[in-house]
Amino acid sequence: MNPTESSPRRRPTIRDVARKAGVSKSLVSMVIRGEEKVSARSREAVLRAAAELGYRPNLMARSLVQRRTKIVGVMVSDLRNPFFGDVVSGIEQQASELGYKVLFTTGDRQQERETEAIENLLELWVDGLILAGPRIDQDSIGRIGRSVPVVVLHRPTPTTSSADSVTNDDRAGAEMAVNHCHALGHARIAHIDGGTGAGAQERREGYEHSMRRLGLVEHIVLVSGGYTEPRGYQGAQELLSKRPLPTAVFAANDLCAMGAINAFEEAGLGIPSDISVIGYDNTSLAALRHVSLTSIHQPSIEMGQMAVERLFQRIDKGRTEPTHEVVAPSLVVRNTTGPPPAEPELEVRR
Amino acid sequence: MNPTESSPRRRPTIRDVARKAGVSKSLVSMVIRGEEKVSARSREAVLRAAAELGYRPNLMARSLVQRRTKIVGVMVSDLRNPFFGDVVSGIEQQASELGYKVLFTTGDRQQERETEAIENLLELWVDGLILAGPRIDQDSIGRIGRSVPVVVLHRPTPTTSSADSVTNDDRAGAEMAVNHCHALGHARIAHIDGGTGAGAQERREGYEHSMRRLGLVEHIVLVSGGYTEPRGYQGAQELLSKRPLPTAVFAANDLCAMGAINAFEEAGLGIPSDISVIGYDNTSLAALRHVSLTSIHQPSIEMGQMAVERLFQRIDKGRTEPTHEVVAPSLVVRNTTGPPPAEPELEVRR
DNA sequence: ATGAAAGCGCTAACAA
DNA sequence: TTGTTAGCGCTTTCAT
């Protein structure tokens, strides 16, 4: 029995191809990489041998000698959030445009898992790293940024950091949300926050700042939530236990908003007749006509593309000073926000 | 100026650590891999040097000599479908349990992109491959399966194939959907199909078979759709242009169902008062109380885990005969299905 | 307990 | 145009 065949499919290497084609390794290498200076005869022989053997170059071996992988690593904090679907799509588009492959890992919204996920990518010596909505601390990011080009997505990064960042202006977005509600006549505007999620702090601050600026400081109600539906539900429950009830709620993101809406509807409140809800991210979820959630839009596909572009500038263009791109969010009004209900107090006074 | 420092962060290698710690490469290797037979003194010296240099082992170099990567590659057909969030989560859990890393790529529902995505993984010499909802043809899958362990998720695979598969019984699930509608009193049950999506054919067949078995063959209405919301919307539009209108619609998946619901609501139809809608996959989307979509559940997290387990058996346990695991789907009744409206014909006759 | 040497699959000079 | 050689960073015998 042929030992090569009997061994459970040892993958053919460049050597096997060379032997079969009757040429040297280097010639095979040249053909595989599409170099010109190869005679048609050799080229054909090599290609045929490669095809017959089912040869596939070993990227690791190649990367080892070239000292670069042409791979962009992407750590996505939460694959369950539809928001990241768009981001990833933008990343892939641009990467393939620039000749890079993309590999993903996920952190499942837990710091420890994120660290692991990033480590996995780093051990592969990816040429660059994109952290999409990371929760790990800034110090860690800075440290990683010193050993490999890093772009942080959706999370503001201190200007001192070695990492680039691409974010939307969360503070401005939050203010848009509050202003929208205020313009509709709301005063008791509450916020279910995003906890430790990327950008959550800024949205919180934007909310508070805006409330203050509008003279609604005594109406500030801030409950803790998170970037998931159950967190939004919990946050809404907490709001429901307080009096007076808010007439509008700004939720940390769309998922959170959906959870809040569920809680309110369960409590028999009409949306937006009794209570308005506004989300953030303008995900595909919000756009579903059946959901029709008013939300703050951030251009996620474009942001994904920008992240890759930034990485590229560092890797292939030798840029070294960090850049911090901030894109403008925008308000998308749909059907979960409207004017507040008539004040019950009026009826009491009557 | 120290040339090592000035060069734009060349990553430290095992050699650098060895030099700094004043020991040999092999010793460093042993320490890094946590081997026992190393003196405490050397171990400390090595660890300190490694920490100071920010050393990170190069997985590629290691894989090259070990001829295995301890990486499971996963090609996900559509990251925008929340369904895959769960699947991925199951895959990651089980993989980390078994000591494997996971790397993802996506195909964005296009065959060509899928092929590329898979190729990327293969060139890394991943130890095994999971194809989650692939659209590429069975031949290609079979070919890949002959060179590396492959598990196909969510898509039935011919028993002749060299790949394993983990699927739910799409045919049975489709029949459950139809039976549920029939039990509610519906006869005009239409189907918006999933086109070339994984399992779509089986769902289509299950629908037709079930309609036939229930004696509703003349009510079979099958329009083409797909596994996305816009496709569902289009499919529903087509249904709306036909007479008589169906009283219930079985959509290829939840996304498709949402699109259909949008179309129906836009047309002024009440759900489920005028028309019932049932989806497939029981995604987080369907579970949103505000959406509350009746759907066919498949245990996605468990299926992800099983896929990894199957891979593991091939990689580390030497299994060679293909397995085809089929799990049972189940019906989850929510608020988008109900009894059909009173027949308008009755009023006409009156 | 530690080190020297060979080699994983590939590319990149350099020779021929 | 083609082959030879060295070496990428690491693990793995095999000596010591």
C-alpha cells in the first residue's frame, strides 16, 4: 500500500508539486504567485500537478518568511447585535478592495473573552487589528496598539493612545435624541444607559448635558441598562416602579429600546401615545416597518470601511501619528416617538 | 541609536527572549509551553524577559512544525441574520471547551464570496471547517471535505458526501408550520420560499407535501422569496397581487416573515386578524415581545456545539465515516397566527 | 536541566 | 528560465 495515500490525507506541499511536475520548489512558488518569468511549458506542468494533488499554499509558511500576513483581524464585541452585521460588511468590502483577508473573533460582551479573542488574533501575527465596540480597558488597548496597528471602532479613545479610532459623536447623538423629545413637548425624559458598553458613557453624558441645557435638570432620571434587550427590559421595569413616570425614554441602543418597549407594552402603555421611546444605532431592527423605532443613525458600513482604510495607512503607508475620526450621527424619526400625553395633573386640578 | 529599537516595532521572537534571559531557544520554548522540567531560576528569567519584551509566540511558526493549528474555521453565510449569532455562540463555547480557537469569515450570501471565505480559512490550514448555512454546491463541499474535516450546518448533505452535517429536519418543521395553520382553520396557506438558501428546498418540499396530505393541494401557492427581509417583502407583494388572498403565510425564515408582515401591514391587513404569518428559526427577533412572531424553533446553540463536537471526533479521535445528525424542530406559537377571518364569500352570497 | 541541530512549508536572493 | 541555498520562528529529537 502506498504510504502517502494511506496516511490520512497529509496535505500536499510545494515539494510534492515540484516532484510531480519535475521542477524545483522555487519554480512552483513562482507559478503559484503568478510571476511572469516562467516558461509556458513549466507553468502548465506545475498547474496540472497542483490541481491533481489539490495543492493549496500554506499561508502560514508564506507569512513566516514574508513577515506579514495580509490579514486584518477583527474582534467584534457582540455578534448578536445586528449593528455589527453592517460594520462587518463594511470592513469586508474595504479589506477585499485593499487586498486583505479578514478574520473575526468575538468577545460576547465579556472583557475576559475579548482579551482571549484579541490574543488569538495577535498570535496569528495579523497585520492589523480592528476592535469593534470593545469593552476592555483603554490601557490594554494602548498596550496592544504599541505592538500592532489598531483601530478602535465605536469607542472614543484618548488622544494619548497609540490606537486610531473611528467613532460617531455619541454625545451629540444623545443630545439629538433628547432635543427631539423636547421638541415634541416632552420634559420628563429618562435614559436607560448602556452600562460599560462602547460609547455608553458618552451617551450618558450627552443626555445629562442636554437635559441641563434645556433646563430640565430636575427631570433627569437615569437608570442602568445595557446594550441588550433584556437589559432594556430591566431598565424599563425600574422606570415603571418610579413616579412620576417619564413621558419619553432615550435607550442606550436599539436592542435596549426594544426591551424597554416590551416592558412598557406589557404594562399596558401605548407607544408613543403614553410614552415615547428612542433608540441608538438605527439598526436593521429599527428599520423593520413593524418595529419602526425612532433612532439615532450612525453610518456603520462607512465606519467599517474607514477603519480598514486607517489600518491600511499605517501598515502600507507608514503613518504613525494616531488619527481619531469622528463622524456625525443623525436623527431618524419613525413611529415610536410622538407628543406626550395630556398631563394627568391637569385633570386632578380641574 | 539602537537599531532594534528604532526599527518600527519588529516583533520579538523566541530568540530575543532567549538572548535576554541568557538561555537557549529550546528552554524558552519549554517555559512558554508550560513544561515541567525547567528549573525555577530559568523559568523566572525567561518569563521576566518575555514580559519585558512583550513577547507573543508566533502561532504560525508553531503550527508549521506541529502540522496542526488548533483552529476551527467557520464560514458564516450571513452575519446579518440574528440566527447565526446563536450558532456562533454555541460554536465558540464548545470550541473553547475542547481547546480550539475559532476564526470566522463570512460569505454575505454570495456563492463566490463564500468560496473565497472558505479558501482563506483553508490556506491557514485550519484543523477543521464548519460551514454555517452555505450556499455553495454540494460538489464543492464534498471536494473540500476530502482534504479537511468539514461539518455542514443547517444544510442537508447527501449521505455520499465526505462531509458531516448537523441539521434540523426542515421538512418536518415546514409541515409543523402548515399543520399549525390548518389546525387554526386555515386552508389558503401560502409559502414564501427561501430561494437557494440552506434548507430552503426542504422547507418548500415539506410545505407542498403537507398541503397535499391535508387535501389542500388546490390551495398551494408558492412564491419565491429568500432569507432576508426585503425578499420577504417582495414575496408578500406578489401574494397581494393574486386572488384570492391567502389567509396564512408560511415564510422561509423569520427575516422573511418580518418583511412579509411589513408588506401586509402596509396593505392595511391586520395580523393575525386578516392574515396569519409564521416564520422559521425562532430567532431573537421573533422572540421580541413587540414582534412576537410564531416560528419554528431549531436549537441553534446546541447545533453549533454539535458541529464542533463532530469536528473534534474527526480531528482528534480519528473518526472517518461521515455522520449526519438531524435534530427535531419545534413549534413556538406567538401572536402572529390565529384563526382565519370570516370568509368574505359568505357575505357576497347572502 | 539545558543546549545544539534539524526541519516544518515557503519565499527570496543568488547562481547557473 | 531554472535550481540552489538560506532562513522566517518555532518545536522536537538527541546529546550533554
